[in-house]
Amino acid sequence: MNFFRLVADLMHLASIFILLLKIQKTRSCAGISFKTQLLYAIVFVTRYLDLFTTWISLYNTIMKIFFIASSVYILYLMKYKFRATYDPILDTFRIEFLLAGSLVLALIFNYDFVPMEILWSFSIFLESVAILPQLFMLSRTGEAETITTHYIFALGGYRALYLCNWLWRYIFDGHVDVYAWVAGIVQTALYSDFFYIYYTKVLHGKKFELPQGVV
């Protein structure tokens, strides 16, 4: 554990609480991509199967359970409780390509050709592109509620800080995880346009609007 890892985890938690607050406060899922939330649920379930086989720490276990439970709860809110507020017409990204591509990469690039390792690699590659349906949805609407942009910013910030965490671990522990590094760089790069617009507009009190063709 280091400063960057701790702050990254806190930002990840913040992103989920912001999303839940948005849904519960407005009683609406408008502007939220169900497909992105589904992909994150798949990411957490496939990555944290070691809950049943490996004990690392109480902190680690609580975080894993929280991420799985919260992602499933968000899917429940979107699919059932506030289903009428979700517009699938805007959420049209073809996630089957992301799932298939991540699986192919996981079968090729893994540290050991066994189910647990393949699923871990799959989750790493899938997480790197899981935000795409949400960004694509934003590009279709051209704008978003401020609280939704805060959620996406916190999620992107969490991944950017994890890059700092990996660099720290390389410098001080000699730890290298090439697959996670590459996936993290790709994921952070996907947020680049969003970060710029968030900084120039949202943080200056302006309405979040995406220029045509950003995503």
C-alpha cells in the first residue's frame, strides 16, 4: 500500500458513491450507460474470484466484496427500480466486440494458462475499455448532468492514479505488471478528451458539452 494506491482506491469508491447518489437523489438513470455498468460488474466478478481461494487482508476482502455488490446493485436499480428512466436507444455501443476482444487477448497474454489467470487478464483488458459505452452515450447526447461528469472524472482519476501506483511499486519494489500497465495507459488515454473538457468547462461552472466527434 502506498499513497497513490490509497487515493486511487478512495477515488474509485467516490465514483461509485457519486453514481449511487445521482441515481437515488434524482430517482433517475438518465445519462448512465447500463452497458458500461454491466461491463464493470463482469470485470469485478471475474477479477475477484480469488475471494474464495486467497486471503490477503481484511481491507482487500472488504473492497472486493463492496465493488462486486455495488456493481450488481447499480444494475438492479437501472434494470428494475428506475427502469423507466433508462433510455436504451442512446446506449447502443456493441459491447460484444469488447468482450470478445478482451477474451482473445486474455487467452494470448496471461501469466499462466489456467482459468483464474485467464479470467484475471480478461478483467484487466475489459476494464481498460469498459467506459467506452458511457463515453459513446455522452457523444450521442452531446451533454451530461454535472454529477454524471463528476462520476466519470472520479473513475478516470482512479485509473490515472493507479499508473502512479505502478510506477511507485516499480521504483521501490521492482514490481512489474506489463499487462496491467498497458491496459491502464489505454484506459487513461480514453479519458483524455473528457478530462480536458471537464477541466475547461465543469470546473469553471460551465455546462458540460462534448464537441461533435469527440468519441
